[in-house]
Amino acid sequence: MQLTQENSTVGFIGTGVMGKSMAGHLINAGYRVMVYNRTQAKVQELLEQGATCAANVAEIAIKCNVIITMIGFPKDVEEIYLGNGGLVDNAQKGTYLVDMTTSSPELAVRIYNAAKAKGLSAIDAPVSGGDVGAREARLAIMVGGEENDFYEILPILQLMGKNIVLQGTAGAGQHTKMCNQIAIAANMMGVCEAMIYAQKSGLDPSNVLKSIESGAAGSWSLSNLAPRMLVDNFAPGFYIKHFIKDMKLAIESAQQMKINTPALGMALKLYEQLAKEGEGDSGTQALYKYYNEVRKP
């Protein structure tokens, strides 16, 4: 059965910093949306927009034929999909399961195989773009799964993102996200060091950005996160605690493939130090604090 707005009820599990905006786009597009979050207050705004609220994961599984998850950690993904009372056990045959969490490639394959055995379609579709990309519906979405399933679910993904690419079979989306996070980890160190250098050399860092963000040094982090650093805005577009999780997943996968990632390892150590100092719930741009405080002359 081809998915349409008329025959689809979308379940959305995980309505945090990014998930709330993503679910909101589906509601605004006219889809029936049922939401679930362990913290009830995080669904209230979506209920006011027209969503309905599920009491638990099983209710989402039973009542929805498209289910999207945007949650925190692989252990949560495993529990919600493969645990007792989870999605795979309770979803109706023909349901599409779309995990947009950054999680383990190996877990994505296990979910795919378990889902297929039950007559379900599962794809892994992690995203990049942070709170801004989620709010403006221009996330990059990296997809792993079967081609037919990808094109069936694509109209829904297009409501949340702009750059949407099928990378390969199950797990390929998560592997692609690991590439993304590896590139960001080293880049964030460079962005922080550049801004500190500008400040200490007597330049106006905001003015420096005008020169370097559109040149060879340009990056999403430089354009979007450096301005936040310079005004001490460390609110999370993406949590440090989640970035630490992502970096550990990337290192684990890299080690399995016998790949050396020294820059990634260094970034992880810096972020873990920040987390120990109570910054786990800050945005990733709070790495600037490490340089600004530790590197003072």
C-alpha cells in the first residue's frame, strides 16, 4: 500500500531539541501525528499544534503505520525497538520504522533483520544540522535500507530535510553519520582555536568571521556555532553528552575496521573533560570554554 497523508498515521518518539521541530513539520503538513516522550512536558507544544499523545511505545506501535524515533542513546534505541513491549513486537505488518537517532551501525542491522522477519520495513536515517536545521526543515538525512522503502518514505523525510541521500543497505546511514561526526570533531577544535587566536591577537573575532567563513576554512560549525561562542551562548543545539556518545560510536566502528583516528580521539578527550566539569547538557560550541579558560596566559 502506497503511503499517503490519508492512510498514514505517523508516530514520533523523542520530542527533544530537534525532534519537537521535526514532528511539528509533519503536523503542519497535514499528517496525523501521535507523539511519545518520557518527559510529558516535552510533548505539550505539539499537542497544542494538533498531535495526539500516546501513553507508551506499544500504543505508538499499534496505532501508527509510520514510526519515527529521535532519541538519545543506542541503549534507548535497542530498548524501544527490540525490548519487551517495543516497536518490533507490537507494530502492525507493513509498518515503516525510521530511526533518525545517531546510533550503532551494527544495531541498525539488527533492527532491520528483526523488523523484516515480522513483515516490517526498517531504515536508519540519522541527521545532521542541529537545532537550526531541524527548525528550518533543512536537515541532511543519511539513509540506510532497501531502495523501495526509501522512496516510499521519502515524501515524509522531505518535510524535515533537504539533502536526503540513500547511502546503501541497513547500517549505511549510521556509517555515514559516523563520517559526519568524525569531520565535525576535528573541525570544532579548529573553530575554537581560530576564535581564541583572533581574540588574543587583538582582532574583532566577529569581523574575522566575515573574512574566513566563506573561504577555504568555511564550515557549518564556523558559520553557525562560532557566532554563538562569541556571545557566550552555549545553549544546546546538540548536546555535548550526545556528541560524546557519537564520537565513542565512531571510534568503536573505526577500531573494528582498523582505522586510526587521532584527531577524533583528541576531541573526545576534550569533550569528556567538559562533561566532567558539568557541561554535558551544554551545546557542542561550549568547547570554546575549554580554550578560553584553560589557555588563558
